[in-house]
Amino acid sequence: QSVLTQPPSVSATPGQRVTISCSGSSSNIGSNYVSWYQQLPGTAPKLLIYDNNKRPSGIPDRFTGSKSGTSATLGITGLQTGDEADYYCGTWDTSLSGVVFGGGTKLTVL
Amino acid sequence: EVQLVESGGGWVQPGRSLRVSCGVSGFTFHDYAMHWVRQAPGKGLEWVSGISSNSGGIDYGDSVKGRFTISRDNAKNSLYLQMNSLRVEDTALYYCAKDIDGSGYYSGYFDHWGQGTLVTVSS
């Protein structure tokens, strides 16, 4: 059972916008910044978003992040078939003194 | 180009020990915190441990606390994870990951990852 809660799967068609939610508590999302990772099949995860809404260099602005209270959201616009992947949220948990992740959300682009 | 290459994985019986390593290049290793993150087959990500740039700050996930030890050798650009009292549930792909923050302490954001080394614990 993951500390952060994500929907197991989401789906959308090419060109559409999709959002992935991540729910936590006051000891993690509520008091710390959130990150998001994309894991394409058979590859290592890739950092998409950090500090709730910042993108590392090379990450297109189709990917956006936001946070409100104890929840965070990843948004992806202009969906492409190449966006099919597992997406994970992560943050520091002050009570656990460690990084915690969501269980992951599988994005299917139909 | 930043590169992280894990090694040392393999098959081990429950209760035994194993040490995995991560060699890095392409960045100033001694400036950055480093982490181990694992992923059991078909499962999600689990943070295992983090170590600050000068080894002064170390933390572990609850599931490995007391059994695993993280360390680093800045002269050799290498990160290590000593795993003792291994359990079947420790079976996973172990990733070495670089922290994004160059201050030396960890931010908990991983901007570069290796390809992982597979550890299988089974009798």
C-alpha cells in the first residue's frame, strides 16, 4: 500500500488533455514539494516535474504540475502515443523522514 | 553526459548478504546527494535510501532500516548499498539515482537514473 494515492489507470485519445491525481496527507504533500516521473516500458524513470510545477530542461511545456493542500495533479496536453507510460508522484514525508511515491498510474493513449 | 551504472546484482538466498554498486561519470559526484530506489517486478517505485554529498546525512526507508547500509566513495565516484538479512520481498530492480540539488543535501528529486541492477532473493 503506497503512502500517496494515484488512480491505477487513465486513458485518452491523441491530442486530448489528461490529468493524473496524487493524494497524500499533511506530513507529505501538505508540507513538502511534489515531483512527477514518467516511466516508459522497460526503461528507468524520468523526472518530469519538481517543486510542484517546475520542469527540468528538455521537458516540454505540455507537461504541467500543480498542488493544492494535500493533493497534486499532473496535466498532459496534446497527448501523443509516445506518452503511453507509467506516471509516479513523489514527495518527502516529514514523519517518515524519507521519500514516498504513489503507486503509479498507467496512461493509455487510445 | 551524466552516466550512472549499477552492478553487483544477482541471485541470493534469504538471510544472506549482497552489495550493489553504482559508478558515475559526467558530473561532480562529490557535490550531489545520491539515492537508491527499487522496483519489484511489475510493481511501483520504492525509495530505499539517500546519502548527502559528504555522507553526513543518511536516511533509509522503513522496510530496509537496520538491514541495509548506504555509503559512498567520492574519490572513486561510487555509491554502494550493502544489503544484509535479505528477504524474498527485497527482490527488485535497484536503481541508483542522482539528486537534482547541487547543495550537497538531498531534495528528494532524482534527475538522473541508472538502468538498474536486478537482485533476486529466493531459496
